[in-house]
Amino acid sequence: MWKRISLGSMLTPQISTSLTSAVSSSITAVISHHRDTWARDEKRSISNIGSGGSLYKCKDNPDATADYTTIIGVVGAAESSISLQVANLLKLFYIPQISYFSTSPDLSNKERYPYFLRTIPSDASQAEVMIEIIKKLSWKYISIIYDATNYGLKGFVRIGELINKEDSLCTAVTYQLSQTDPATHDAAIKALAKQKNAKGVIVFAKYPDVIKLMRAVEENNVTSHFMWIGSDGWQEAQLANIGGFREELEGAITVHPLAHTVTGFSYYFRNLKPDHQNTNPWFNEFWEQHFKCKLPSTQLSYFNKDYKNCTGQEKISKDFIFEPRLQFVSDAVMAFAHALKNMHTEVCGGRRGICAEMNPISGETLLYYLKNVQFTSLAGAEEFHFESNGDGANRYILKAYRQRSPGNFSWENVGEYDKGILTMEPDKLIFKMNSTDIPKSECSKPCSEFEATRYIALDKCCWTCQPCTEHQYLPTPHKCQDCPNGTEPNAFRNACTPLPEVHLSFKNGVAIGAVTCSVWGILFTLFVIYVFVRHRDTPIVKASSRELSFVLLAGILLCYLMTFIIIAKPSGVICGLQKFGIGLCFSLCYSALLTKTNRIARIFAAGKRTTKRPMFISPRSQLIICGAIVFIQIMIDALWLAVRPPEARYIYPTKSVNMLVCLAHVGDEYIIAFIYPIILLIICTVYAILTRKIPEAFNESRYIGLTVYTTCIIWLAFVPIFFTTATDIPLRMCIMAFVLDLSATVSLMCLFFPRLYIILLKPERNVKQAIKKKINTLEVKEMGFHKEKNSWSRDSGNHSEGKGLIGGSSVDRFLQEANCVESEAQCREGVAQLTQSTGLLILGISDTCQTLAGPDLDVRVRLTKRKDSLNSDIENPTVGTQTPANFGADITTQTEGVCVVMANNEYAKKSYVDAAVATDVNTIAMEENSDEYDSDNSDFASIQSDIQDISL
């Protein structure tokens, strides 16, 4: 049966619309674009869509015609199951569809249902509202009942997804109601009754299933056991008109899309009479069912056969409750009307009637205008528009079924949900009459303050309570835990109170001894620094590698100061200073010693190979080398601090001891600080051994050797003790402090006290001439010659392969023995004999070369000023005769320089490498740091200066 309702000129006089209704289990409305109020006798079906038909001529404009069988849009259906089927069909014909009650989430899929719209929000949003209500009521343990339709299944799935996202929300029972087996409703109530603590129940089902559930509640005598949260399928209007099960429903909260009353509809409907069937063919059926009477004009049927005849005085009362969601129906119709109006305005430019551009109307174009409509609803509420997914606005109203007085039940608004925010009125949340308490829905009651919550299996909402012992506390509500050693539970059993802390302090007897040593060491070190600073320009301070000495003194001072840091109360800063400082102070000391010994070894080794001055032996170079060595230790400490940040921690040797220590002292972590200084010490020891045969005048190496040998003994004793005292941290720390003191004291006494003795008690030895004299004596001895009576003789024994060399004023003495005083011929002959027999290499200044010059020597005499020429002469000797004139010219033009007289044999070549270390000290300047010292033009002098620096 079809019915067409005219909208008249509601929107615009230029276009009229009509609505055709088809009967199904829900109402489906189809809009056609012509006016015909009385065409209900026409029979049409969906198969006629777009097939053409008879033309209709408008009475007020005969020239305007339309094919009234052409359908451009559909309003409906109410049921989601029907809307899904209709949407599948209409999309084939590009016909837009607007539903007013279909809430299935599937219909939001625009890939499957591109032409479907609805004025009501999706059930997915409704599920979110239900979870928000549960959270608002502080329920933790709930059950879910749902029907087997698409409506119930989709709602259940969405609720489950939301519950899984909540950490403190669990489900007790989930039960699906069968559409064919009535026993499932009773089984569901019995399953719910077994979970006595889960009072909150979500029912995602429709009205018929709700009635069956309430009947099962009554039959099982659990009327006051459950608190219901119902979906919009409950249809509270119908529930309210049923006299039974009101006690079972009391306190229920239902969620409904927010809809307002359509203005004037209540008055209009209450004044309708049975003769209204001319415009509404279903009104008579409603009348008979509502008043339980039979109208004279209706036929006898199965439904009205038992009714009495109507008197004609029946009237719909003011208490009649209408379907609360009628606004969604009117919004659907109005959406089409406004879309057509907007289309007509833009496409036809305001011309009366349907223009050619709108005939026929494109479904795609109409869908575009539908999605963009905005208008004020007939309910006079907020402005209506479709969401981006084609659904209605996500707004809900919460209603509670309350008993205001005995036997007086009604649905009342108790809150709203709009734009993701839930608001509820606490004073209206009365689940049972005269009771404002919100029922608890939780699996287990909270445990007492001295009990732990133990979860049952994997259920996060169910637990048992475990009492804690007197030595346990509750770090979390879920477990009892023993207090650590040195602590005990506080009065509230929520924490442990630490015992008084114990740590190494300056009151400790062993610590007092270490501190005493450190104080004296600091005083002596400061005194040495004062003396060295005051006498910094004296030869003995210069000759002791002044700059490195100050670095060594800084390391010694830091060693003494570290004792105070080790004994201080542990903290993050103190522990960091310990980790960084212990390795640094050792590295400062040993890097200075290593640089000193390395310098000595390189100078003497270079003197045996070349006249070229060794690289990196200047004070600045030595400081750079020393700094580079120390920098490695700094990087090791920095990396150690980054990987294992310093930390002060309590340890508990016994339950009654609460000891505060630096964490690095526990275990063997401090080996990181010791390993690099130990390596430096080993290298220093190797150099000390290598330089042990350096002439006795160069006793700097001997003092360094004594220092490193003694330090090695200290470390050999310390390392085993360190590892064996791991269980006694205070003792380990005191031993470490003593090792620092001893190492610093050894360096201070062995390296600096001898110099203090000369500076303070023997100042006459702290002069340049004394040092020169000492070296001259050494030089002659090291040459392998000694003076017997009035002649020079070759030493034997250890000097059998002696270093045949002599230079400067020593050359003069040597030449006297070679009869160079009486005549030049005798001199040349004597030199020739000596050089041929001993491979003697003679070095001297220019006047000596003049004495030796002559063409008949089997030697080569050359005047040179650069070491490169010397090397060239030695490596490529030229044996031959040169004229005295040539020699004379060479000598006269070079008034300064070094003269080389060398025998033409291999032994003499080998002997050249020893020349540098025995050059006459009278020909060079001693002051290494003096501005008069020219390293570029005096290679021999520079090497000799290096020797003088280490000669004390």
C-alpha cells in the first residue's frame, strides 16, 4: 500500500515535492519531484525506477509536467537490517538514501554504501557513551548481554574493544540471546546471578529481548540484584506503557540519540480522529490497538476480534508518550527538501519549476547537496548537518527509570553526551527509591591497609587479600615485601624507615692516620713548590726539567688531597670526584716521570745516531706530550662516569648495619681507574732500566729509577690487598688513601729532596760553571782516553771498541800530544797516525782546521757550518789530495764552524755517531731557555744543552 503526502510550498514556491510511503516492517519513504496529494491508489514498485511512466500536469501550471514514477531519493528504513539491503540496491541506481533510525556501524562504510546517509549517530558512538557511564559510576566489573542481530553483535564487538583499552575494567559474563530459543534469556539471568559482585550489566538488545530478560529476572527472584545500562533499542516509550517488570527495571539507565520534540506534533496527533485514515491508512489500526476497541468501519480480523466496539468518545490523553526520536524522521525529510531547494537555487537560478538542468536530477549531484545541507530542525533545536562520515551528530541523552513514589515510575533525563564529553546529574542518579548510594560493581572488595592485593589468574579485576608480616611493608597495593636490611616498616606499612647510616669518617682511627700523613705531605709539597718557584731561574731547577717538575708536584699535591675526598661522606659529587681524581693524580705523576725518562733516553740514543737534535725535547713539547698522556686518563674517567654515573649507595653487611658507600667501591670497578696508571708505571720502569747506564753525572735517571722501583713495590703490595678487602669497604678505602700518600711521598723524597739539599744547603753547586766542569770530566772519560803524564792514551777493557772521538779544547790538548805544537808537518803526521790506527774522529773549531789543513794527509778536512754537510761527508767520503790553496780559501771564508777530520776507514764512520754527546761544552751556551741559544745554527750545542738539562 502506498501513500503520498504533499509538502506544499513549505520551502519555496518554485518547486514542490511529494513523499510516497511504503509499508514494511519499518517505514520507507521515497521522494518524487511533483505534487500529488491524493495518489495513494497508484501502485508502484522499485522495479519502475527510471523506467518512465505517465506524465503529471500541475493544476496551477499546465505546462509543467513530470514523470511521477521517477524516484530521486529514499527516506528510511528504520531497521538497520532493512537499510543495509535497501542501500545495496539504491547504490546501483545512484539514489541517495537517508535513514532516521538505522544505527548499525556497517552503514558508516562509504566504500560499500556511498549513497547512504542518516540523521542518527552510529551504534559505535553509543558504545563509547556506555563505557563512559561505567567509568563515571566507578564500576570495575560488568557483564554484557546482547542479541544475535547485527545490531547486538556490532554493539558487543565495539564495547569489547573499548573495555580492552581500559586498565581497570573487566567483564564477568558475556551472553548472546538467541532469537529462536527463549531459554537463552533464562540461562543468561542464571549466569549473571552466579557473579554476585558484578551488578552492572550492559544490555545491547531491542525491546522484545528486554521484556523477556525482565521476565526471567522476576522468575529467578533476582529483582534487586542488577543495575542495567541499556542501548537505544530498549524503546523506553514502550517499556513505560507495560505495567509489569517495573521493579525489575528500576534504576536502569538507557542511552538514546539526542532528539527534541517536534514543535506542534503532540497537539496535532492528539486531536486526530479515526476519519484521519484518508491521509494515514494505518491510523485506524493504531486507534483500535491503543483503545482496545473495534471501529465500525474496519473489518473483523485476528487482531480486533476480541475488542469491544468503540463509542466514538475515545480521545488520546495528554499522558500518551510519543516516540521520542521523531525529530530524526523530520530531519531526514527536511534534508531532502533543503538539498533540492539549494540545488534549484544554484542550478536553475531561481526560475520557477524544474529547469532542464535538473531534469533528470543526478543522484551524485543530489548527494553532494545533501552532504552539505545546514538547517534548523523542526524541533527548533540546534542546527542540523551531516558529519563527515554521513552520520548524524554524535549527541546522546541519558535516561533513568526511577520510582518517584511507591508505584509511580517514569523515565527521567539524567545526563547528556556531546562532543565526547559526558555530563551527569548526581542528584538524579537514584537507583532505588529513597537511596542515593551508587551500587558497587566490582569483583573483589579493596583490601585493608595491611593486606596485599593478589590477582586471581590473569583477571585484573579479581583478587584475594594477603596479610603482611610484621617485617613486611606494602610498596604497592599488590604485594607484601620484606624491608631491606637496615630498615623496618613504618607505622603505616607503606614504606621502610632506614636505620642510622654508617660511613667512613674522619673519626675513624685508620682514617685519622691517613689524614695526618696527607696533611704533612701537603705542607712539604707546598714548601717544595715555594722553593722551586723562588729559584726557578737557577741552573739546578732548569736542569731538572722545570715545567715537568711542576706537573709532577701538582700530581703529588693532588694525591695528598684525594685522601680527604676518599674519607669524606659519600655523595654523588664526592663519588664522582673519587672516580675521576684517583686515576688522574696517579697519571699526573707517572706521565711526568714517563716524559722525563723518555726524554733522557731519546737524547742519548739520538747522540749515537746523528748530530741532529731529537724532536720534541723542548719544554713546550714536553708539556704537550705530558698533557696528551694525562688526557687519555681524563677520557677514560669521563667515559667511566658517563657509562657508570657516580652514585652513593647503602650496603648492608648485616641486617642492623646501614652503610653508605660509593657504589664504585663495591666490587672491582676501581680497576678501571688503576689500569692506566699501572701501564704508565710499567713503561717508566722500562725506561728507568734502559737509562741505568747513563754516566753518573746524569743522576736524574737514577732518582727516577729509585722512584719507580719503590712505587712498583707499593703497587705490588696494594693490588692483592685491594681485591681481598672487597667485603670490608672502609678498610679498602683507608688502604687506598695510604697508597696515595705513600706514592706521593716516594716521588717527593726521591726526586725533589736532593735538589732542595743543593738549593738550600749547597748553593755554590747551583751555578753554571760547576755543571760544565762536571760534564767536561765526564766527557774525557767517556771518550775512551785518559791522560797519563804528558800524553793521551787509549783506554782498554770496556772501551776496546771505544768511541774514538774528541772535540773543542780537548782537541787542543790532543793535538799537543800529536806534536802539533812544533810544526804543521809533524802535526799532520801525528794526526794521520792516530786516525789510521784508532779511527779517531776529531771535532773542533775553525782555527783547529787551519792547523790540520794540508794536502798530504790521508784524511779529509772540511770546514762546514751545517749538520747536513757533516752527514754528507760521512756517508760519501772523498779520499784524495786537495791543494792547500783550496783549503786555505775555504777556511778563510768560513771563520766559524765545525771542522771534521776523519780517517778513511769504516771504524771511523761508525765512531761518528758518538760525536754529538762528547762535543766540548766550552763551545756552547748552557742556558736552554736563554734568548742567546740558537738551535738552528748550533746542532751540537742544542744536543749538549739537552745533556746538561738532565745532568743533575
